[in-house]
Amino acid sequence: MELTNDAIQKLVEKTDEKNDTIRIGLTGGGCAGFEYIFDYASGIHDDDKVWDYGKFRIVIDSMSLPFLSDATLDYVKEGINEQFKIINPQETASCGCGISVQFA
């Protein structure tokens, strides 16, 4: 997974010594089949892939990794809304609300 400069900058702002690890992954759910996980990690598992960016770490579990390998994490501002956004070329569809995604 790649991170844009905007995502890196915002992650540096949002993390600290107690919460320095972000878990990104997939879980089953939603009308399209999968939902992204994006949260502070409570721990790192043996099968997690870890990227250390110095001030923070990103972890992805081994089951989610193939679906996220070509994805990019960005931080976008759209009007008055700001959010982290996963741009994933492997998605084949998403639900109308944009919460869940589907893969071929």
C-alpha cells in the first residue's frame, strides 16, 4: 500500500506515542460484501505486514494484504469534509453510500 504525502502528514498529526499504529484491512459486511477497516491497532499479530514510517506504523493482516497491495491511502478535502480515503484499483463495485466494496 502506498501513502500520499497528505496522508502521511495527517497520520503524523493524528498519532502519538500511545496510538502510533494504524490497522488497515477488510472485513465482511455491507451490501457490496466488504468494508474497509481503518483504526488504531490494539496490537500486532504474527501474520501482519508492518510498515514503519518513523512516527507511526501501518499494519495490514495477511488476509487483507492481497486486496490492498495496489491501493493508495490518501487524505482528501471535499468541501467542508475531510477524510482518509483508500483508492483501490482492485475494487469492482461499491455500494451507493460508499461504505462497502466488492472485488472480482
